[in-house]
Amino acid sequence: MQGTLAEIDLRSILQLIELGQRTGELLIETGNRSGGGRSVAPFAWGCSRRDSAARVQAWFLFFAQGQLVYAIEDNDLPLQRLQDYLRRYDAAQGVILGAETDPEPDLIMEYAHLWHLLAKNRLTPPQAKAIIVHLCEEILFDVLSLRQGRFTFQPAPALDPLLTSLPLSPLVRQTLRWQREWQEFYPQPESPDQSLEIADLNRLKDELPPKLAAQLADWARESLSLRRLARYLHRDLPTLARSLRPYWIKGLLSFSAVPSSFWTVSELRASSIPRVVCIDDSPLVGKQVEAILGAQGYRTLWLGEPLAALSFLFQSRPDLILCDIAMPRLDGYELCGMLRQSRQFCQTPIIMLTGKDAFLDRSLARMRGATDYLTKPFGEQELKLLVERYLPSRE
């Protein structure tokens, strides 16, 4: 079964799948791409079609006997949304798929991560089901609003192991209700992917309680999209927008489009450009590294939150990693040890950054698998020479 959304709307397609008790996979695509046939396998984590040349978005919905099993969007950050939902479960924090085991080849990375957490007793079955419900609701919220695009339904075996299955009709009715409520806010905000901004910080501090003003300022500083903010607060999008509406009506808040990914798919695949990630909770150090190595021709990115950095590392697979030791929630030793247990990073140079210059710290770094060690504060020449020892200069 295949066609265009101009010929048949997606709600009708879902009804056919539900009534026919179909088992298989539904691919929905928007945008233009060259060539014919299916554009990507859903199990390949790095094949997003948000490439500037292709301008294609795709979603995959998986069914078992007419019920929804899972739903994903093919994008550059396949574990980000899952990590957002895992924030509420302390037992699941810091456990990243690939750190202890690589995903099975026939499993979606995100789905495999959930199964991994269940197998390790880091999540209970009810918790995993709740997360899957939220993940599927997000995808339905996006795709049920589409009026143009292509769809293909392919019969296929159900995902194995089958974590849960969800009746379609209640999910669709709930999503359509949320869409109607969301449209009431148009034109502000226009999209769930817009990020929060402070329009007038002084007025915000004067008119709101200090704790609320500080929280809103933090969210704006992190450039959190409304979608991610809804995940953090355990709210649906209309409820979140309704709670923020008084502030943007007063001119205290505004919205901006979410910035594009730092590394596009074409850049990720350009092996001629050495890619360096610096993980350090100090913005001063991070920006220093970006400036020094950027001038040398390296594609450099600073990440200040180690848990979030893990997801990005497994997606982008940089050529070299600079990692601070003393960081909150996950220190550099633990992060290095997790990476070294994965086949993906067994050979990647990992250089530890620290303000300590003791023999014990160097020994611990080596024991966890660090390639080298750089003491802070460091000079420009020190950093350049150390990186060039493991990567060719691109100046």
C-alpha cells in the first residue's frame, strides 16, 4: 500500500491498518529527494534526510495486528528525545546504549536502548510503556497535521522483542484534540520546535516571582524547544503553551526557530574534515578549545553536559574527544570508561582535561582508557601540538 497524502489522508490510512489488523511498517515522507524507491532503512541511525540538499523528513510507525508498537522520526539525534524522558527516572540516568552493549542489528537504536534498560532493571515495564506512549504521541502530533507527502506501508514482522502495543483509535482522537487546542495559539508559537527566548529580562524579574523568573531564564539560556520543555515538565504541548501564554502576551517572552544541527549529515560523512568534541562544564574552556582548534581547520564542538554529550558522541563518532575530569553527574573517568567499553570508541583518541596535575589522576585516566592528558590552564600551542599528535592539522 502506497500513495500520496493528497490522495488519502493519514487518519484514513491508520484506520485501514487498524481495521485490517495489519502488521508492518508505515513510512511517511515529505520533501523532495532524487532517485526512486525507499530512501532509508529505519535502523540506520545516521541517515537523516534533513540534509540541505535533500530537504526530506521521514517518520516510521510500526504496527502489530493493527496496534501501534513504536514510532520514530528519522533525524540526526536519535537518542535525544528518549534521554529527555529518562530524566525523571534516576535508575536510567547515565546508561547509554553502546556504553555497555552495542544495539542488535535488527533493532532501532532508540527501541534497543529501551529494551536494554528493561533487561538491566533500570526501567520497569510500566515505565517503559509510559515512555513509548509519549514517544508515539509526539510522532502522531506531527504526522496527523501533514497534508502533503508520500506514504508506504510494508508488511513486516513485528518488532522483537515486543515491548507493548497501543490501540490506535484512542491515540488518534487524543492527538487530534491536542492539535485543535494548539492551533488556537497561532501565530505564536508557530511550531513546537521553536525555542524559548526572554524578550525583556528586567521586566521578567520585576513582574514574576524570583524562582519562576530564574527558571524561565535558564530554559531560554539553554535554547530549549517547546517540545523538549514539554518532555521535561511532563506536559502536553497545548497545556505548556497555555501556561506560558500570559508571559508572551505581556511581552516578557518570545520564540525563535530552533537552530539547525551543528554538524549536518553531509559534514558528518565528510571524512576529510577532522571532528573534535570537547566535553567540559566550563564555557570558558569550551569556547577556548573551539577558537583554537577551529582556527586550525578542525570541526570543533563544545558540549557542557556530559550525559547529553554521550548521545551526541554515539551519533557523530568524532575523530578525537577532549574530556574534563571533574564534572557534575558524570565525571570524566566514568565517561571515558563507558566509551572504551564500546567497539565504536575502542580506538578513538580521548584526551583528559583537568586542573589537577597529580600522578594519581594521570594513572586513573590511563586505567580508564584515556589516550593522553592535558593540564588546565593550557596554552594555545600546548593544545595544538597535543591534538596534532593524533590528528592531521587542517590549517
